[in-house]
Amino acid sequence: MTRVTSPEFWHATESIHAPVYYAPDARARYQAVGLKGFWMGYIASRAAPLGTPSPELVIATFHGFSPRTIHRALPDAWGFA
């Protein structure tokens, strides 16, 4: 088995998931389903595979993101979308 380093893993997966959040029409799509602003759309689209998680779960899962930003986006995003 070949060992993959963290940077190699990040590089391999970044090209798969980053287009979802940064595509030119992403912000328009977020707004179309009722999400307000880029960060709400970004956080909700990243967290959606978890169902409709609480801000606390997303903070724990997305280590490194501002808890304040997560709390501003969720759970409102689930109600808007």
C-alpha cells in the first residue's frame, strides 16, 4: 500500500470539491435557494452532506473556521433552503 501524505491528499481532493463552492455561478445558486451571502452558501453546501447539522457539529467538523461565522450561517441556512 502506498502512503499518501496530507498535502498529497489535500491536493487530490481539493480539485474535486472546490469547484462546488467557487464556481462562477455558485453565489447565484446559493441565492436561488434562499441562502444569504457567500459564507452562508459556502458553509451550508459544505455541511449539507451531514444532513442539517447544528452549528456546534459544523464547528467541530470544520476545524479552523470561525465559530462566529458558523453560528451566523446555521441553522438559518437550513430554514432558508
